[in-house]
Amino acid sequence: MTARLRRTAGVASLSAVALTLAACGTSGSSPNAGPGGPTAGSPAASTTSASPLPSAPAKVSGTVQLWHFFTGREAKAIDAVVADFEKAYPDIKVVVKSGQDDTKATQAISAGKGPDVDLSYSTDITGKFCSTGAFRDLGPYIARDKVDLSQIPKPVQSYTEYKGVRCEMPFLADTYGLYYNKTMLTAAGYTSPPKTMSELTTMAEKLTKFNADGSIKVAGFVPTVGYYEDAPAHYAPTFGATWLKPDGTSNIGTDKNWQPYLNWITQLTKFYGQAKLAKFVAGAGQEFSADNDFEKGKVAMMIDGEYRNAFLKTEHPELSYATAPFPTADDKTSLYGAGYVTGNIIGIGKGAKNPEAAWVLIKYLTSNTAAMVKLANGIKNVPTWNPALNSPDLVADANFKTFLDIFANPSTATTPASPNGGAYQVTFQNWIEKWQTGKAGNNLQSGLSSVDKQINDALKLGTAP
């Protein structure tokens, strides 16, 4: 099993993270209205109130402690690049601690005992970490060293800053698209993957196989929120749905693009039968293992990130599959080719004992083209630095290139930063899990309005719902 954490699981942990950091500072309102948040495209987009730094020291030395969440193959990729860094900067020693999740890091930073450099798996901490100072403002370092932020794609820029404070740099990205079993589609008479949600539904129904007792043997596509990477955040760009209003309050009940998404869940769930689908989901194989349902041929199509390619190559090289952009809502076909992007973020903890050396390490990991290409090739994630993204040394077969293209699409979006972290996503997802089982009433608009109220009430209190 890999140490990679599910994005949905990462979001779920943010309630605890937000509460842990609540005492570190006051909450504000997020300005992000769209699914991609702010899309500033130049270095000037990252403003800061911090004082400018003096010239960079002629020599930087000392020890830096780096915490990250990876283990196994992915941790080895980090170690290899850190070794390269130490050769380039022999006066800096990096002490690496792998397998550190956000909760551990947050608690350590809050206690003033955190790492110099922390690599997080969740962009949802950005609002809280930038607004409370849990991560130091990197703006002065970026300005002093003239780091060209225009080399970072716009959605990625948006998830590493909050209210003009850029307290993080992007490490690598995860981009979401469609995986499909080529053998199953061909047997059903299909020569290409679906491009709209109607096509996805029709194909899912045709590709589904039932056992003699009526239970699901092979599911064409599972619409259940909470199943692997089935999270509302990953579908928002598909439907053109937005999360927050300009004042940072919830836009879920107002944005009519969420209702088609929920109706689609209901429609496909009804085809399977709620009880049958629930039983199938309950019996799912572990997501990051060779027992994953798609890898085992138990589902014909699924939504997932680019990293799945690496698992398939090592765990089930015999599987004939392909990747494509995820289908769009029927009335949003202009969005085809885009998708959801999130990623790993890296910052300097507020209690860092050697912040200058920490910045040298961060700058190397996030803006050194050779280093980022080596990390992307080793971890099998998407580079967030354009020269690395376009490097001929980046290993990308056809199935991986799908995600590079999605990442580069101008309509690709992310989730906006909030002082409550990803709590608004958790609230919505919790409600959907009730909705899809018929436990949230029959009035969809009323239910969405209740979600808005819960999110907004929590925002006023400065706590996670």
C-alpha cells in the first residue's frame, strides 16, 4: 500500500486541522468565487504586506528538517532529489521525515515544534495556513530572488495563496480524468469513450453486468460519492459549478449547475438499485492496492488522477485501458478537455529555525526544472513548473499525456481557498452521502440551501462544521 492519501480523505481531515489552527489567528472571507479561485497570471499577483528582505546571503548553511507524507516508491523519489540538492548545496544538510500527515504537521507547527519545511498533500490548508501565519509568507523571498510565478499555471497559483499572501509554493499536481477498460468498451461496441454525462450514463448501463442473484458483477460506472475518487470537487469543472461567492460565503444553493450533478447521481443510482449499489461499494477493494475495482475489472470506467497509471503498470500490466478527459454536462460541452486539479504544497513552518536554508530547499524543489522533472518521473505526478512540464526529459506515454493536456487546458479548475480550509467541501459531501441514500428529504433546493446555511454559520464562528 502506498502512502498517497485520498484527496477526499484529505479533505475530511481538514475539520480537525481548522479547529487546531483556530487559535492561531482570525478568520476572514475568501474572495474566490469560481471553481478555479483567483487566476492571477504574473508575479505581481502575489502581493504581500511583509517587509522586503535584504539581499540573499552569499552563503547559506545549516540543517533543515523536511517533513512529507510519502512512503515507499514515492519517498525514494524524494530522497533522490534531496541527495541532488545536498550535492548542489553541500553546506546545507536536509533531515527528512517521511509519512507525516497534515494532522501531525499542524499540531507540531501550532506547538512551535514543527519542521522547517512541510510538504502537504492538501491544498485545502492554504486559507488557514496563510491567514494565520502557520506557514511564513514567501512573498518577500519570491520578490528578492525574482522567481517567475508566470511559469506556474493559473489554477496552481490560486491554490498556493490566500488574500494576497503566498505562503506556499506548488510541489507537484494531481489532475483528474476518465479511465476506461478498452476490452469492455470494445466488446460492447464502443470505439471511443463518452464525452458527455448522458453518454457516460448510457454506456455505464450497457457495460454493467449482474450476477444471477441480481447483485452487481461489473459496474459500468459508480456514481456514489465516497467511492474512491468520487468527490463533488472532482466533478465541479465537469458541470461548471462554483463553490463560493465573492464574499466567501457558500454559492452551492444559488449556483444551478450543482443540481444537474445531483440529479445525475440519482438517475444512475436508480438504474443499479440503491441497495445493490451500496453492497457493491461496501465490497470495494482497497483503493491504492492491486485490489482496486478498476484494476480488477470490476468497474468499466472511473474518475481518477494521473497517478493511477503508475499503479496499473506495476500491479496489472495486463489490463488494456486508456484515459480521456472526463465527460462534461450536456450543456457544457465547451468545457470538454478540462478537469479538476489539486496538488501538493510546500511551505516554511512559522517556527523554522533556519528559514533561509528552508527557502533555498523549497526554491530548488519547486523551480529547478531538472529537479521537478526527476520528481515527476519518480512519483508520477504532473509538474507545476512550465519548463518542467514542457521538458523533453519528462516521461509521458499516451495515458499520462492525457493528464498533461487536461492540466494545461484553460478551463481546468481547482477549489477556492477558505479560512475554514476544506470544511465547505466536507459539509457538502456529507449532505450528498445522505441525499444519495434518500435520507436528506425530497426537496433538492431546500437541501442545498441548508448546506449553504451550515457552511455560512461555521464561517461566522471561524470553525469547521
